[in-house]
Amino acid sequence: MIKSSIERVARTRYVMPIVLALAVITIVINESTYQHSRTTLESGIRLSDARHQALRALQALTDAETATRAYLINGQEIYRSDYREAIETLRAAQEGAFQRIADADPRRTVSVEAVRTRIQNRVAALEEWIASTERGQRTRAHILASSDRSRQGYVELRQEFDHVLDRAAAAQQTTRLSLFDAIMLNRLALHALVLVAVMALLMFMRQLRESDERKARESQVLELEIAVRTAELRELAGHLVNTREDERGRVARELHDEMGGLLTAMKLEMARLRRVPDLPPVARERLGGIEQRLNEGIAVKRRIVENLRPSSLDQLGLIAALEVLCQDVSSSLGIPVVPQLEAVELDREAELTVYRVVQESLTNISKYANARHAWVSLMRQEGQARLLVRDDGKGFDPSQVRAGHHGLLGMRVRVESHTGKLTITSAPGQGTRVSVELPLFSPPPPAPVELASTQDQAGAPS
């Protein structure tokens, strides 16, 4: 139920807009989390730099106080120079730290004004110590440096520094958590996108597989229908060929029986007319001309009958009929037609097909080939009867046969009607080969003769 509902929804026109909207939302989420992560990371880096600069400022202040106390003790100028360098470092580090804290904390959750004031007060105290020493008031300078107020000021300064560092660390921790949240959101969005993509891919692959299976089934059905139609067309073509041959045989028989009998009777009447006494010479001459025309008509009738149905095939068999055909074609063309014939087992219709293929091939040779030699071979090969008619003529391109030439098509139809195969190989200047493969004829086994039992024979009536 769920599967069908999903597939029904997947086929609607709203799927593509929804997919595009989800893709845009995912891109927006990813980009926003990236920008947020970048901003948060930059803020955390600035806070880290600010803490580093703050510690550097504290270290510089400590160095300045150490140099001041050393100057109070021995009054050497080198300690005064160290003090000035430490103060310069303190100012640079202080400004850098406070500026970074302000940049990383735009809401001013970390206050640095108190630290700034206490640093200024501490530096002013150190300046007063040095000024008193320079005026020769070392005792006063020692009293100021060792007083409880001085120690208390330094402790409060360290406390303010620690407070600022703690607030910066807290802000940095908040930034770190925000960064982790952004990374987690981006992770979840990517995981969701991957899951949706995988599910969509699985559904798409499933739909493709089902479509391929459906197409394969339709292709099988179509192939089966094509095979059935091809078999029907082959059977119809064979039936048409057999019908044509039957009709030609019937016409040949009628010409042989009816017209042959009529022409024979006319010839007998001419013979009787010659024996008529006192027949004028002119009439005898006319009778000779008529008898000659009659013999020509009988020859034409015989040739027509042979073309319609070769009597030699029925009377002498396939091998002898092919030999006679090769001799006739060789005589008419004036080129050698070499037969190489072997007896093969074919049924009557297949023998007629072989004869017609040879006849048509030799006819094409006489019309188009301009050959000097021709060969006709019939043999048994690999359980089949193979016929080969070839010549050394000018050849042709089988793919360029013009429409209206049905001889090659007729040969192919004849051969395929017997589940055979016809192959025509030719090229300009290389002659032509017509190859036919036909299955051998297997006579059906004789029906078994059931012998009656002895008891049945004994009880049979005499």
C-alpha cells in the first residue's frame, strides 16, 4: 500500500518542483551553516588571539615592574631602558588584546575598561617610582614600591586580568559550542540529503529495473509474434510456390495431352493427305511447308512444357535433369558449364526447388554475367544438401539490386519455404556465388505391423 502510494506520488507533476525545492533548501541550509561556522570560527580565533595578547600585556607589565624595582635597587640605566621597552610592549599588546576582544565580542559581554584603568594606574605608579629615584628620593621610592597599597593594586590588577581572561574564555566556549552546533546541523542536513538521494536512487533504479523487465517481456512477446508471423509468411510463400508449380504442372499436362494430341492428329492427317493419289505438285509443296510449321509448333509446345514442368526431373531424377540442364545452357551460351553432382536425399518439392534455383541462376548468368565458365555442384555436407552455382563473370553488388528484379527474391522464397538458407556472394569483377543449404529428406519410419496372437488366429473364421 505504501509502495503504491509512493509510486503514485512519484509519477505526479509536483515531484520535480518538490525535489527542486528540497535541493534549494538543502543548499541554503548548507550555505548558512557554512557562513555561521566561518563567522563563529573567526570569532573564536580572534578571542584566542585576544587572550594571547592579554597574557602578553600582563607579561609586559610584570617585566616593566621587575625592571623598575631593579632600577630602584641599583639605579643602573639599563634597567630603565628595559622598563621603557616593556612599557612599549605593554601598550602594543594592550591595544591589540582590547581591540580583538571588541571585534570578537560585539555585544560587549567582556568589559575591559576596568583593566585598562588599573593598567594606567599601575603604569603611573611605576612612573612615580622612577621619577622619585631620578630626583634622588630613593627612600620614598622604596616606601611606595613596598607599601600595602602597591601590593593591593597589583593583586587587583591580576584579578581584573583573570576576570577578563575568564570572560573571554567563556565567550570562546560559547563560540565553540555554536560552532559545534553549526557543524552538527550541517552534518544532519548532509545526512538527510544523502538519505533522500539514496532513496530516490533506489526508487529510480527499481523503476528502471521494472521498466527493463517490462520491455524485455514485451520484446519476448514481440519476438514470438514475429516468429509466428515469419513462420506463417514462410508457409504462405511455400504454399504459393507449390500452388504455382501445381498450376504450371496442370498447364503443362493440358498442353501435353490436349495440344500434343491435337498436333499429333494434325500430323497424321497430313501424312494421310500425302498419300492421296493425283495430288498436284503445288499442293504437295504447300503440304511440306505446313508440315514444317507443324513440327516447329510441336517443338515450341515441347519447350513450353519443359519450362513449365521439366519432364526429365520426373522421368530421370534430379541428377540427370541437372546434367541435361547444364548441357542445354552450355550449348546455348557457348561456354562450359561444369556439373559436379552427388546424389542427395530430398523430397519431391525440394528437388524441384533445387532445379529451379539452378535454372534461375544459369538464366541470370546467360543474361548478365558475361562469364567464361560456370560451375554447378550438389553434395552432402554436415547433414545437409548443399547446392553451389558460381561463375567467373563480372559480378554485381547484391545490395544495389534494382526494384522489379524478382528472380533472387523468388529463389530465396523457394529455399526458405523448405526451412533452407540461400546466400548470394558477389562483387564487381569477382563473379557470383549462389549457395543453398537444404535439410535432407528423412522418410517417416514404417508403421509397426501388429501380429495377431496364436489364439486369435486359431479362433479366426476361415
